[in-house]
Amino acid sequence: MPQEARNGPSGQRLAGGSLYSRLVGARVVVLEPGVPAGLAEELLRGTATSVERGPERAEGEDVWALIVGPGTRLSAREFERLPSLRIVSTCSVGVDHIDLAAAEGRGVWVTNVPDYCVEEMADHALALLLALLRGVVVLDRDVGRGGWDHRAAGPLQRIRGTRLGIVGCGRIGRALAVRARALGMEVWGYDPLVPPEQLAAAGIRPADLEELLAACSALSLHAPLTPATERMIGARELALVPEGAILVNTARAGLVDQEALLAALDSGRLRAAALDVLPVEPPTPDAPAPRHPRLVVTPHAGWYSPEAEEEVYRRAVIAVRDVLEGREPRDVVVRGRIPVPRIPRSPRATP
């Protein structure tokens, strides 16, 4: 049994028996289907709550906590259905599926896991960039059709000296920059939230978005999805890129106008593109995955490794336990109004 789950509640850690007694009968609803069976039950053992796997949404005055993923959208109306809700813990980096203003208005804690898959995401973005630059997927498809032509993917680009533009230079963008520079790429970056001197210190040339798009033959998107970044790459922006550029999006589908992307592939403005995120996941007959001879699509797999999977679900559950036991959780996105006593975090509560 993990150390986190061994110790039951104590009067000191719960700031008195009153909190423990209020937890009796409270429900923790797991709406993220990827959370392994038994994990939440084990890590929340001793909190006096019951854990259940929810349907598509949760309702009831006894729901104190939700564990969700990016596939669960929580609107203001959903919060209204849960008057006793204390915390929403999302098993993801992004939080655009949660109405944060509604959570703040109701005093509900919102937590995420912002750094669990930095290495995996940077590796996946780099893998897609290299596959596009060297035509790996197009060449494989051609051989599968009976061809044997080393020019089937067009000119294959030398990696060293490629100018890579990274849009969004947070943890993942900077991790990608380290990998790209090690391969001899020249790295430019755009991020209005990161001071230019920090980018320069990381070996990234700071640039505004239009300057970056016009200068870089390879682009990788790592920005969060916000009202300001939605469709930040559309027909106008793609018209700025060098003829034959490549684009990779492993961040959020809403950053890119998909129709404009396909048009740019048709015209040759983009030589190739790769997507790890789609507007509807998984695709449906009404919203199928886009197809194009020079488009690579992976099934939102950039975050995945067994290590990352274990970490994201464990830390999401631990955040719930922290709030239920009266501690301030790690990785707070929205601070709840529920009083949290200043109890030192014990070694067993450190993920």
C-alpha cells in the first residue's frame, strides 16, 4: 500500500473532529475514466468519504469533490447542481474545460497537475517535428502503396540549422527548446507571459508572433487555450509562414483554424503538419479526424507514458485528500474560500 494511504485521519491533521464528522457520507465522484480502479479508494481511505465512479455528470448535495479530466466540461450550471462541492481536481495540465469564474464565485478549489508530462510532451513534439522534416510518415505510406521513391515526400530537410519557432514557452516549450538546440536547431520563441530575458537565457530568440511566423520554417504550438489564443493560427497567420513550412500542434485543438490548416496543406504553404489534439476527441462520424496526404494525426498521446499516467492520477487524488483533510492543496488554479488551517504538510502527503 502506498505510504500516502496508510495513515488515517487525526484530530490535529483534520483540525478537530468536527471536520471529520462532516465528511461522513460525503461523496467523491470520479468522472475521469482513466483513473485506475481502486486508486482513489486507497488514497482516500480514512477520510470518511465514499468514492464512486460517476456517470457523465454528478449531482447531489452530498458531492464534496470531483476528479475530472479534459473530457469533462464543468459549466456554471454544473456547479449549481453541486452546492456542497469543495474541490475540482483535474487530471490534466489545461483547465479550459472548467468554468473557473463559476468555481471562484462558489468558493470551490480547482487544482491541476501542471508538470506531470513535460518530458513526454516535449519528446512527442520533437518526434513529430523530426517525422515531418524527414518525411517519415509520407515515405512509409508510399512504400505501403508499392512505391520505392526517396523523393516521395519532397525535399527532406536537414535538421541542423532548421529554424524552429515555439509558440508558448512555458515548461513544455522550453523543454522542447533544449532538445531542439541539442540537435543544432536555431530556436525562436513567442510568449507574452515570459520576459524576453528569460527566453534569451534559455537560448531562445524572443520574437513577436508575426515575426516568428515569417522567419521560421518549423513551428510547434505549446500555448494554453484562452479567449486570447483561440484560433491564434488561422488563414492570415499561415499566409505569413515561409513556403513549405511545417507545423506541429500538441497543445489544444482550438489554437488552430483546422480548415485554414488543411487549405494551407492543399496550397503547399505548409509542406506538412502534425496534430495530437482535435476539436472532438475521440472523433465521431459527425466530427471525423481530418485527413490529408501530408497530415499526421496521433490520438492525444503526447502526454502518455506509464510513469506520467501514474503520476497524474495519483496527484489529482492527493489534491482532493488535502482539501478534505484541511490542508491547502498543491498546484492551485482557483483558491477556494473554505478555511484551511495552516497545518504543515507531512512527508506522507508529498506526492
